[in-house]
Amino acid sequence: MAADLDKIDLTYEVRLERYRYILRQIEANNQNTHRFLALHQTIATSLATASIGLFLGYRSWGISPAFARDGLIGLMILLSLAATFAVLLVLAGVFSWMDYRREECQLVNAIAGADFRAAPRWGSFIRWYETWVIGFICASTLAMWILALHLMAAFE
């Protein structure tokens, strides 16, 4: 049995296990981005529904226009906080992904030879779906603020 262990290249085995671990972490980062987007969409939809309900029902509920306006602003602040949280989580995933990808490239290049796999570059951010997820979150939050401000003008 000891002779069999001598034949195994432990450095290769350790590198292979590390490579598998890195690939799992990269996949987990990708899945987390989709989870954060789904969470944001759920929260945004709920807050938009509450805002519309407040706008349509404040008179029948006996709420003053000033209080309804403050309620709408409060809902929009909650939306902005949720959007900020989602964007920060996606950005944290991007930084983590970048570290794992660099380590993956170093590991593959150590095994397969120099320049076998190029390290990721920040300059190619336009092709990353995380960029577009962040853009969607920011654009939809801005659009909801514009619509809320338009609705607030009707409270007067």
C-alpha cells in the first residue's frame, strides 16, 4: 500500500482538488447573482404594488394627501435600500469571481503551461451579465422613482 502512495503525484492531486473547488465557487457566484436579482425583483414588485395601492386608496382610507405622499416616499426609500443591497451583493460576487478566476488561471497555467488560460480583465466588464443585472436594478429603481414623483404630484 505504501508503495502505491509513492507512485501518486500528491501535488497534482492537490491541484486537481483545488481546481474543482474553484470551479464550484465560480458556479456558486453565478447562481447567487440570479438569486439576488430574483430577490430584488420580488421586493420591487411588492413595493410597487403597495405604492399603487396607496395611491389608489388613500382617499377611501381617510389618509391625508401629505401622509400618503410621505408613505410613498417611505416605500421608495425602502426600494432604494433593497436595490443598493442587491447591487452591493452582486458587486461582492464580481470581486470574488475575479479572484477565483485569477487563481484558476494560475493553476491551469502551472499545469498546462504558461499562457494556456488568460486571466480575466476588468476591461471586458461590458460582456459580464452582472454588469447588465446591476444596470437593470439601477434603471428600474430610477424609473420607479420617476413614476413615484409623478404620482406625488397628483396628491396635491
